[in-house]
Amino acid sequence: MVNDSVNDRYNPPGIGQNDFDRVKFDEVDDEDLFWLNENVGSSNPPYRKMNSNQGHNTKDGIVKDFAITDIVFQRT
């Protein structure tokens, strides 16, 4: 086994990259923002949790139903 100190050090992601946490929909607090995937950009608009089974797309205003076990992403 070779010790490669240059490549073994911790290399954290850059600012704004990989700052999403994977959570279940029921773990998101009401009125908090969440996203459907980890991509950054206009193709992944934020949603605001309205109640225990609905989220509001803040970009186009559409209300979508979610199951409590659906996986969504929140920014840290």
C-alpha cells in the first residue's frame, strides 16, 4: 500500500455545489423550500411545502401532490 499524501487529502466541493440534503417529504417543515433533484438551474425550480401532502412550485404556481415517503432535496 502506498501513501499518497497529495491525493489523499480531503477535497470538499466548491461553493454552491452538492449543497443538497436528501430527505423524505414528511421531514420537510411546512413553508420550507425543497427541490425535486440535486441539479442547479432553471430546470429544477424550488417548491414550498404547503401541508402534509402538497407542495407549491414557486416558478409556475402549480400545486403538486406528494407522498410522505417521496424523496426530495433541501439546501443546507
